[in-house]
Amino acid sequence: MDTSSFEHIVRIQFNALMMTVIKCAVKSRNRQFARRSKREILFCELSDMKNIERGTEDNYSCDYTSFEVLNYTIQISNEKLAVALCKLSSKERDVILLRYFQSMSDQEIAELYHVSRSTIYRRRSNGLKKLKTLLKERN
């Protein structure tokens, strides 16, 4: 076998190997595009803002009213509710905020304030009645 035919055979084998590598790379890239297209959507394809999840909205401090209750900062974005909560006594407001925005039970709130559970229940019930009245007035 002479050198030129050996080089020719090596060149053919190298070309065949490169074609295999290129085909595998193309297949891999196509699979990657297919996976991406299932999970992603282009911004230009969004029909309206309903398609954007809540997590993509910008929130600014002027968009909500903050209430400090013990070590918690509770933010209320509904203006009518925030105004009505401001009109309650601080004890009623704190109990309502802890119960409905921090998901605490009456017993947990009672332990934090060192009062009985029935006292917390009474504050919450009275506060909710006042809140209902205040919210009806604003409509």
C-alpha cells in the first residue's frame, strides 16, 4: 500500500467519523429545542397579561398598606380593606391580621398576648362585625 492510498483511506475514515459526530450533534440540538419549546414561550406570543403569572408583577411600597403586628409586617394591597382595618381598635385589628394573614389560631394568638382564647375570639368576632359594617358603608 503506498502512502497516497493510505492517506486517502484515512481521509475517508475521518470524513465518515466527522459525519457521525455532526449527525449526533444535530440530533442532540433538535432534542434540546424540542424540550425548550415545551417549557418556554416567546414574549411576542403572549396574547395578553393574563398569561403572565403573578410572580412577574412588580410590587412597590406605595401599592399596599403595611401593618406592624408584634414581629410581623403585614401588607394589605386592597385599599378599602386597609382603610377599614385602620378604623378598628388596635387589639381587634391585630387579632384579625394575625388570624387571617398569618394563619394563626386563636390559641396561638392568645399565648402571644398572654390572654385567654375566649378573649381573642371575642376581639376577632367584634372586629369582623365592625369590618363588615365598614366595608358595606364604602360600597
